[in-house]
Amino acid sequence: MPPRKHTEVAVGVLIREVDGALLLSTRPPGKPYAGYWEFPGGKLEAGETVEQALRRELVEEIGVTIGPVEVWKVTEHDYPHALVRLHWCKVTRWSGDFDMREGQQMAWQQLPLTVSPVLPGALPVLQWLAQERGLPTEVAVLPQESAGTD
């Protein structure tokens, strides 16, 4: 079987400056892992940089225009439906009103997160954020409800 091709994905870690809360949204109905909580973002289109893709995706998905972008980490996750390379970007400034344009829910969360289940590919990033904030990495997420993560 030939190796699977990576799907390149730009992901926004929106951090509210006033209290450090993180924006998560649910995966829309009809998509793999529908209802799981994730950071917003999406696939890079041909010729796009990570930052260009993130800007486009956040307008399309949640209705906000972002300010400066810090490309922060890159991870990979092998889901049954796709092998993804996730380009994690920190964003602390945006304009516009949040509008969940794909029927998803949104929630501002502190660590540990109280929403569940969380998309498995996001777990390493949550652990890094916990570590940056001086929290034990095992408290990044409360125990998952029988999520069936793979």
C-alpha cells in the first residue's frame, strides 16, 4: 500500500488577552468527528501559505479577521480518514463578531478544558499550552467521556 499523503492544515489557537482563555469550536455536522471540540482552521489550498489559509478559514468558519499570526508548532496526526500535518498558530488579536457559519458551537475555555470530547490531534497542543502556563500537562483536558478517539 502506498504511503498516505499529508493534508496540510492551518489551525488557529485564539487566545483572549484579558484572561488567556482559548477558543474552541465543535466540528460541524456531516464531517468526520462531528461534534468533537477543536481549534478552528482548515486545509491549505494550492499556493497558500499557512497564514493565508488561516486568515481565509477563520473568516469562512467563524466570521473574524485575525491580526498578527505566530506560527508556533507543527504536529502530525493519523486519523482513519486523513493523515494531517497541523500548523498551529497563536493569535491574540482579531476583529469582527464571532459567527459560527458551519453550524458549530463555540466556547472560551481555560485549562483544563471542560468541553468533551476533544479532537485527538489537539491533545499535544493542549499539553504544551498547559506547560507554558506552569500547569501539569496531565491536567490540560479533563478525562474524556467515552470518546472513542480513534
